Amino acid sequence: MDVRAQVAMVFHLDKCIGCHTCSVACKNVWTDRPGAEYMWWNNVETKPGTGYPTLWEDQLNYRGGWELTGKRDLRLRCQTKASSFLKLFYNPNQPGLDDYYEPWTYRDQDLFDAEAGDDQPTAVPVSQITGEVIDIKAGPNWDDDLSGSPVYAENDPNLKHLTEDERRMLFEIENIAMMYLPRICNHCANPSCVASCPSGALYKRGEDGIVLVNQDKCRGWRACVSACPYKKIYYTWKTGKSEKCILCYPRVETGQPPACFHACVGRIRYMGVLLYDADRIEEAMKAPEASLVEAQRSVLLDPDDPNVIRGAAESGVSEAFVSVAQRSPVYRYVKEWELALPLHPEFRTMPMLYYVPPLLPISGRMGDGIYEHGAEQFFSHLDKARLPLRYLAALFGAGNEDIVRTVMKKQMAVRYFKRAQDVDDIDPEQVKRILREAHLTAEQAEAIYALTALGSLENRYVMPPIQREEAIEGSGGPGCSPESCKGTCGLGAVQPPRRGA
Amino acid sequence: MVNSFFFIGLPYIAVFSLVAGSIYRFKSERFSYSALSSQFLESKKLLWGSVLWHAGIMIIFVGHLIPFLLPGLWQSLTSQPAFVVAVEVLGVAAAFTALVGLVVLFVRRILSRHIQSVTTPVDLVVLALLIVQILIGIQTAAGHRWGSMWSVQTTTPYLWSVLTLQPDLIHVDSLPPTVKLHIAVAWIIIMLVPFSRLVHAFSLPIQYLWRAPQQVIWTNARRIRHIAPVIRKAEESRRLFLKGALGLGTAGGLLTVGVMDKLVRFFSGPNMTPEEQAALLQKRLERLEMTAEERDLELERMRNDYIFVANLKELSPKDGKYFIDYQMRPALAYRDTTGLPLLISAKCTHLGCTVASSVDASGRILCPCHISYFDLKTGMPQPGSPATKPLPLLGWALMDTQGNILVSQAPDGRREGEVPADKLEASMVYIAKRYEETV
Ligand code: HEM
Ligand code: SF4
Ligand code: SF4
Ligand code: FES
């Protein structure tokens, strides 16, 4: 057993209002500079939709993630060791500018400098790459809130799991439904980006599992850009390096939540520590698709188990991390309540961000706006939900509908449970039956409610300040104190990132 | 003066710039090391440009490197005509492939607005220089064919002389202007490497071949304390071992190839074919790679006033015997129609290939590289041959078995002593130091 700690997050999608505050917070902190204008380390997509970069989920095109070969070998989909050398010169699977969008700004000064005339002056859009006036064809969130559905939403790769009928139903104007999907790098436990990097610039931090690109080692070979199935590595056209979400580690190290987390209006994000057994990852990621979610769950360890605590100590996980793991909101959602699911586990990278699938569109289906109370009919309506379970299963269950149905039942049961308490219009016996059917106890339902609806910052962000001094000591060599080794920590960049020639 | 600048001064500036510049840049501005890919901004033209260019340049690069690093091996390979033809065809094809790629890359840089925004003046200079260099290279191949053979006589010894800090212009002086230009532009490109994106060629990520898929880096000491005296040591020593092994392996590999080259030659010495013999003789030009044999030869030539060439009766008028003259150059020994020795230099006066030993019906010997015929009697090149200077004739001395000089002849034909008809058949042919030194 090789116990490792991972900083993980849960996104409660029922609470996401699609405001993009997270994206903007992230952009302002990290990617508001030449070469990175087009990057959104945090982006929020409308689903169904094609997303950003367009059709990122289509691995036949981008060839991200791992695939299971006939001999039950886990192999990068994008390259073998030999072919990676050929792809250095030209990578056929790399998304280009057109797959994202051409970043632009406006020539605002024109508004002030324009000659007096009959027409209002306008600020024309200019490309942030060439400086030329451009005709904007696409932008970030071009398909927000289902705009342009016939082009975008209807081409969502996840829809291929639905029948023709289901698809038509989904896009009928009276039925139309959508959800938001905020995405950042998943800081995967089996990252295909790391495995693909020819230079060895990508690595996972041992202490907290954050996946980073060493900018000094990156040579701009771009293998990671196509290898990441979530397209969460971006190529900086200006400096010739690849960059990605750093989970705001300079903030996390000083006890502050990441910028996206901090900014989140809906308070949908939960951050905490998960312990997992690194020795078991490979086996788990070789599971058949339908059991991938369960396989992934089984790699996560119970932080209260004495064996695990001992194993953690042996593997060098600090006591602070273990004690925080025992109070982890993420562990509650993912393992204890089994409510939060990984996004596209079939990419087999073992993503460490988890999503509680949204319930709202389902309950919205009821004609009169009131839930049916009978447990039997109630749950059976799940199958007629506006966002079909099969669609959600394509996103969060590697196609396994049962996994998603179980989660939905739990969420509904919690609502029943609370409604019975607050409005008192449901027979307590029936509530009990519903809870039983959802495999929940009353205490669990109460706890789920409390963390979901009332969670304060202290409940949602349960992290030790990552031992910064220690990290500095480690990276600065022996005898390096934080005092004498200023500049070797944090972002580590003591020079401006000058483009080579 | 101009020659010494371009072929002695410039090379040292270039090599210094390459080594010191690249290391300095790596140490102080590691961030700037990148292939600076522009595929993100434009990919259709890049596909053709980059792939064709790199495929071509890799082949050419290897083709230039092997004759330089392993001249012995290269010579034994190029002694097969089929190999020479194949190499020349491959080389020219690769050059054209690279040229097409480069032109696409250049045009792309000039025309695409997106690419312009990431183009520096150095990018354009480098692309232009590379285009020029390839054109000169193609011109060289067309105008002075069989470079795979003559380069071992000219550019290889020149490069080694530069590398061993004994720059010797003799090897490049007589080269045609195209070849000289090719060499000079090469030095300029090498000089520019650390100031351009060309440094990316040093980053070829070989270590990826054996790297574990996942990389986990611990920054604090805790993991190290706990996990392991054992694992960490193992990890660290493996890393060091791999690094060391790679370095040693490369060095060792080169050394072994070099030594084997010598050894095989040394032991297989006695039963060599004339071609192999010729190849061996030419080796004196590779100063670094002198075999024990060659060192002996050189010593022998330094110490002795006379060097044995052959027994007169072994010599024939139709097929010469290779030997090495006092200048350590290949030479050929024949017996002329009057029964006396005829010694002639075998280093072609054109680009330095070794002249073949057999005499044709009209009494000529042939340099196979660019078809220069030389009259055996006078050494004069036939009209129409690329070589314009005659092959020098060498002086000789005949000795009897007791070591008394019977008769000797200077290169200009002046003879000392009388030819004793009775002792002729048993006499031995020598070359004499006094004749050589006047040459
Ligand atoms: C060692 C193996 C090499 C690798 C892996 C490599 C890789 C690359 C890559 C990835 C690019 C960027 C292409 C893009 O825009 O996406 C590039 C560009 C370039 N490489 Fe190489 N290269 C190698 C060797 C060389 C050599 C030996 C030369 C020349 C002596 C060379 C000359 C160039 C030039 C001139 C460009 C710029 C093309 C442009 O203007 O866009 N490369 N190389
Ligand atoms: S989501 Fe993040 S960790 Fe996972 S493969 Fe992509 S970049 Fe790597
Ligand atoms: S800030 Fe929060 S609520 Fe708003 S889009 Fe981002 S994740 Fe959703
Ligand atoms: S070297 Fe050119 S003909 Fe002899």
C-alpha cells in the first residue's frame, strides 16, 4: 500500500448558476497576458454543448487519455514511445487556434479619437494575436445557455448515447433543458498529460497531487495538449510553452482557497483531501467501462482506518494531511455518500475532481411543479427526466446509468426528507420508505442537506496550509531556510518569461 | 588571409559560440529553450514544411556526421560503388526534400499574419541561411560529385585538424569555391545556434524512451525520511546511474567503435585487398585516429633515409602496388617498360581521392571520383579531366640484398649509378628521404 494524499474538489452542479465568475477570477489572476488570452484554465460550459475547445470530448479526434488494449494494457491513446518522436515535428491531434477561438479586444481609443461626423464612432474588434481588425466568428462560451443549439448543443458528443427519439425530445422547445459544467484541470491520479510529456516537464506533486508543468523543462513539444482528454493543457503561442491550471498552489500553500473556488457565487465547490492507494491505480484504471466509477472509488482510502493512518505515516503523508482528510467534505461526497462522480471516467486518467450531477431539470419535469409523493412513481420519473439519465451517465458514469440513478435517488430522497420536516405534507412512513429505497439513513440525509445547503467556507474548504516552509527547504536543498531561499518557492520564477529566438 | 579567417578563425569563433553560448543560455535562461512551435497558430502549411524539412535535414545531418566521426568505416563502405551511388542519391533526395520544406516554412513565415506575430528577425535569418546552405550543398553535389568519397580526403582531415587544435589549411586550400562557401556558411550557422531557435535540436528528448510513465516529485523531506532510505537511494542511484550510463555509454560507444575500427584493421592487415590497402594508407590524414601501424610508419619515415617499397620483381607494369610515401600520402609503384621502377603519387590532384592502381590500354591510371585520367609515365592529367595538375612522380633507389645502393633516380629523372643488368631481378625498391624532402 502506497498511501498518497490528493487535494480534490467536488462541484455540486445543482448549485451552479453559470455565472462564469470563477472563470473570470481565474483569468484575472493567471491568464491575462500575451500568449494566454485564449486560455481559460477554468471554464464553464453549457451542456448539452460542444464545449471548449470545441468537441473536446471527441477522443477520436484529439486522442486524449488512455485506452485499454486487447491484452488489458493501459496505453496512451495519442502516442507510443516511438511515435511520440515523429509527432514532435507536427502533432496531428493538437487543437489549433480555430478549435478555441481567436482572442480579441476592442480599439476603444477610436471612440475618443474619431473625427466628428454623422455616425457614432465604434470600437472595432481587433485580434489580440495579430492586432488586425477581425470578424468575430466564435468566442468563449459562444454556445452559452444553448445559444446556437443546432450547431452546438446538437453536436454534443455525449448525445450519441441517446436514441434518435430521445434526442428529438431533448431539443423540443418546451422540453429543452441544460446544465452547467464548470471545468478545471482534474489533477488526475493517473494523468495522461504527465505520461505523454517527452521532456519530463510535467509532474505530480507528491505532497498534494497537484499536476504542474515545469516551465524551464518544457520544450514546447505539445504532446500533453493532445494527451489530456479534458483539454486542460494549453499551448502559449507567445513563449512556446505549455501551461495549465496550477490549482492556485501559491494560494493553497498559504491557506487560501483557489481563486475560482473563492469567487464561486453559487458556493458549489468543496475542497479537501483524499487519501488513495497509489499501488492500486493501474489495476483500477483497467476495469471495464461500466465499473470504472466503482473501481475508482475503491482506490480511495478511509482516513479513519488505523491501517491507512499507519500506511500514510509510512509513505510520508503528514499528520496534518491525515487529520484534514478525516474531515474532508470531498471524502463525504465521493466515498461516504457516493454522490459525487468523476467526469468522463472512461478516459481512465482517474480525475480527482468530482461532480454531483444536477437534479433540477429532473424535478422541473413535473407538470404542476409539485413533486409526486409516492415513492414508486417518484423514482420512476427519473427515467423520464428532461436531461435523460443516459446523457448524465455518458458524462459521469462511463455510460453506466445505474450509478447515476442511485445518485439521483439519494438526492431526491434528501429533498423529501427535508420537505417532510419543513412543510410536513408527507407521510413519515413514506419518507422512511423513500430513504430506505435510496439507501440513506436519516442522519446521512440530514448531513447531506447540511453540507449541501448550509456549508460555510470552513466546511467547504478543509485544507491544511500546505507546509510551505518544508516545501521550500525541500526545493532549495539542505540548509535552505525560507529566509535565505526567497525566490526558490512559490511560482519559482525569478526571471520574466522571455520568449526565446 | 581570407582563407585563414574563414577556415581557422571562424571555426573557433563558431565552436566557442556553440558550446559556450548554448551552455550559458541553458544555465541562465533555461526558459527560453523551446522548439517555439507555431502549429497552434497555423498547421496546414506546417505539416508539409516541418515534416519535409526535418526528415531531409536529419538524413543529411547523419550523412555529414558519419564520414567525420568514423572515416575508416565510411571508407570501407564507400569502396563499394553501389553504396556510393545509393548514398549520393539518398543525399540529394534528402536535400531536395529539406529544401522544399524550408521554402514552405519560409513562405509561411512571410505570408501568414498569425505567424508573423511570433516571428523574430533571427528566425528569418536562420531560415534564409539554411536555404542558401542547402542550395550550395546541392550545387556541390552536382558540380563535384562523389563527395562521399573525396570528403574523407579533404573535409574530414580539415575538421579533425580544427578539432585537434592543429588547423591545417592544406586540406581546404585547393577546394573549389562552392565547397569552401559551403564550409564557411556552415560555420556561420553553427555560430548562430545559441542565438536562435536552433538550440531546440539539443532538446531531443531521448530520456522519454525509458522514463516511467508517471512522475511524482516530492518537495519536502518527510517523504524522503519515511519512504526510505531504501527506495530513495534506489531511485536516486538509478537516476544517477542512468545519467552516468548514458554519458559513459555514448562516450564508450564512440571509443569502442573507434578502437574496433583500429583493431580489425590491425589484425586483418596482412591479407588486405588493394582497395582496403588504399583505404588504410589514406588514414594517415586522420591524426586522431592513428593506428599503431601508422605511427610506426611515420616513425620509420622520420628515422630512416630509405624505406622499403617492394622487391622489384613483384612490381608489374599493369597493376601498381600501393605504399606510403615520406609525406604519409598514398603512392603507387610500377615497373616500367625498361624494367625499372616507376613510382607515382596516388593522391589525386583534384579533390584528393586515391587513384586506382590498374593501368588501362593507353597507359593511363584513373581517379574514380570525378574521372581524372593521368598518364602513368609523366603523371600529366588527360585533357578533359577535372584535375589540372600532374600527379608527382617519386624518386627511388635500388638496393641489392646486402643493402648497397645500386642505382637511384630523382623525381626529375636524374640518375645516379649504373643499372647492373645481372643484379636487377634480385634488387629491392626503396624510396629515399633526400628526394622526398626536395618535393
Ligand atoms: C533533434 C531533433 C529535432 C526536433 C525534435 C525538432 C523539432 C522541431 C519542432 C517541434 C519545431 C517547431 C515546429 C512548429 O512550428 O510546430 C521545429 C522547428 C524548426 N526546426 Fe527543428 N527539430 C530538430 C532538429 C532540427 C535541426 C537539426 C535543425 C536544423 C539544423 C532544425 C531546424 C528547425 C527550424 C529552422 C525550425 C523553424 C521552422 C519555422 O520557421 O517554423 N531542427 N523543430
Ligand atoms: S485533467 Fe489535468 S491532470 Fe488530468 S490529464 Fe488533463 S491536464 Fe493532466
Ligand atoms: S462561479 Fe460558481 S456558480 Fe458561478 S459559474 Fe463558476 S462554479 Fe458556477
Ligand atoms: S578527386 Fe576529383 S577526379 Fe580525383
